[in-house]
Amino acid sequence: MKKKEILENNDQSIGFAIPRKNYKLIAIGFAIVVLGFILMIGGGSDDPNVFSEDIFSFRRITLAPIIVLFGFAFEIWAIMRKPKSIEE
């Protein structure tokens, strides 16, 4: 048998542990987490003697942490997702 024929017969045992589609979903989840952290930044004051109430905005206190948690949950789902089996 040629090496190519052996690889075609053992197609399921060779390759990465996570399918290619899952890597794309992991990248999407990473982007969601980064978006959540970007929403958290800001709200500071230029003058250290002046207190700014912007740090307690809805976006920074509620929305951004929810997006980050959703991103992490999406990451876990993307890693654990089992691909559909190929029917022969």
C-alpha cells in the first residue's frame, strides 16, 4: 500500500484533537471576550483630584461583564462541541 492510501484509510485517527470549525468558533469567542474588555475601559478622570461618575455607567458595570461571561461560555461550548459524524 502506498502512504497516501494508508492515510486515507486511517483518516479519523490522524489530525488535530479539535476540528477546524471549532477553531473558528474559538476565535469568535475570543473576539467576544475582547469586545467585553474593550467596553470596560475608560471612565477615568484626567485630573486625579476630580472624581468622575462615568466609571459607574451601565456599560462598564453591567453590560461588559455579561458580554465577557457570555464569551467565556461560548469558548467552553466551542471547545466541547462534538462534530457531526460522517456517514459512510
